[in-house]
Amino acid sequence: MSRRLDIDPVSLAARIRAGERPALARGITLAESTRADHQALAQELITLLLPDTGRAIRLGLSGAPGVGKSTFMESFGRYLTGKGHKVAVLAIDPSSSLSGGSILGDKTRMELLARDPNAFIRPSPAGRTLGGVARRTREAMLLTEAAGFDVVLIETVGVGQSETAVADMVDMFVLLLSPGGGDELQGIKRGIMELADLVVVNKADGDLVPAAKRAAMEYKAALHLMRPKSAHWRPDVLLASALNNIGIAEVWDAVTTHHEALAAAGEIASHRAAQAQAWMWTEIREGLMTSLKGNAEAARLIPKLEAQVKSGATTPTLAAQRLLALVFGSSKG
């Protein structure tokens, strides 16, 4: 049974600005809620905090399962907190298709970082959102920035279209790969490689060092054939061993160099503005789907239209137009 939340957005915003973790966690929970009253409070809260956002470096990190993302995130995060940064990790947790529950426990995967007073880890179940990216990750990012975190890391599931979704909300996209090279390079989608601002070959230690070096050369050759996203930055390939804390400083140097170069050219500001506009249209699409599903007449009509489309009795376009007319027509009164 749902109960009304007794939340004062002004007070909660002040506590988040002061860096109170329970307040930040509560704000993110509010933003992630699907209840209309919670969403109204969340938007009021975020609006109050907007002037306090935008000063963090926003990083997306992706890689296939088994590449060592969690170990890298922990090593990288602890390196940054050791340099005086406050790091927020928003880990998109895959959701079970059967139970709907989260599969991974990100705090258990990054135990040392989770205990670091200058780090904040928030696993968010991906649910059914396109690409496995939690719909409210953007709001969570803004809330952590308002709480004073100056580096925000968004980890994707590493499957499907999650990379594209995360690349559309960060300043820099880092692709973590294993020393496999060769066959693995053939299996990497060109679109994912084109998204990368930096490629890191992890597990470059012990007997894997020669393989990691060969892989790095192959990835560099592949990147050289692709058109850079920016005239002010050419993607590079670095070697790292998160397990042994090797190459972590070099990765951070690349991140800061990228951010400084694009900020000086005005690209960080322009990218974020374009991302905010795209975010608006994403919300419009989500809102339309919510309105459609909440319309009783549409709910009765949808199975009939689906059957007609499957049988070829009507076209998908005409079926969609009928549904949209129904929703917009019902909203006029």
C-alpha cells in the first residue's frame, strides 16, 4: 500500500547541497519512482538544484562482461579520491527478465570504494528502458553533482544499445576491452568503437602483456580509420591493469586532457546543451507511451489494431495514427 511522502523539496535540496548522503539517496529514490506525486516532487527538487549542477566531469564506461569493469572502476575511483576528488558511481544494474530484480550488487563488486568517504555508489536497475540504461540516470547525475561530486562515472551493462544511451549523457565515453585482440576486434560493433573517446585495454599484466600490446596496436589501427567525433580530440588506446593499479594515472591524464581541450573549444557546453534537448524528446516519447497505456479506450483498441497489423488488414502507420488521435483527442477536453 502506497503512502504519501512528507517531503519538503526546499529542505531536501539544502541537505543535498550540504553533501548529506541520506538526503542524496532519498532524492535519487524519489527521482527513480514512477509514482506521479513522487515525480512532481523530484522535478521540483531538481529544479531547485539545477544552479548547483554542471561542474563535474561526466564519464561513461562500458565493456563486455568479464573485461574487468568493476575492478577498473574501483581502482580508478580510489585513485581519484586519493587525489582529493569526490566520485559518484552510477552503475546501471541489469534487471532479471524473470523477476525484474537487479542481477548484480555493485557495492559488493566495489567493496573498498563503497567504504571510501569521498565516493558514492548507486546501483540502478535498468528495468525495461531502451539499452539497459535506467531512465532516471540523468536525474541521479544532476543530484550527485549538486551534492558536490566532481567526477561522475556511469557504468553501462555492456550489452545491446546501452553504450549509445550513455554516450548521449556524458562528456567522455571510455571503452574497456580485454587483451584478446584479433577475433575480439572483429566482434566489436563499429558503432561502439565510433562512440569511444578513449579505449583502455585492461588486464595488461603478467603473461597477458604481449597480447595486450598487440591488441592495443590493432585497436589503434581500427580507430585511425574512423572519423574523430571532434576536431579537438583524437581517440587514443591505453594499457592498464586495474588489478595492479597500473596505467590508472595515465587514463585520468587522458580524461583531463580531453575535458580541457573540449571545454576550451566550447564543445563541452554545446554537447551538454544538445544532450539536454535530446533528453527532452526522450521524456516526450516516454510521456506519450505512458499516456497511451493509461488510456482505457486505447488499451481496448491496441489488441485489435495489433491483430489487424499482423494480418495485413491495416498498415502500421494507420494503426499508430488511430492510437495517437485517440490520445490527443482525449486530452483536449
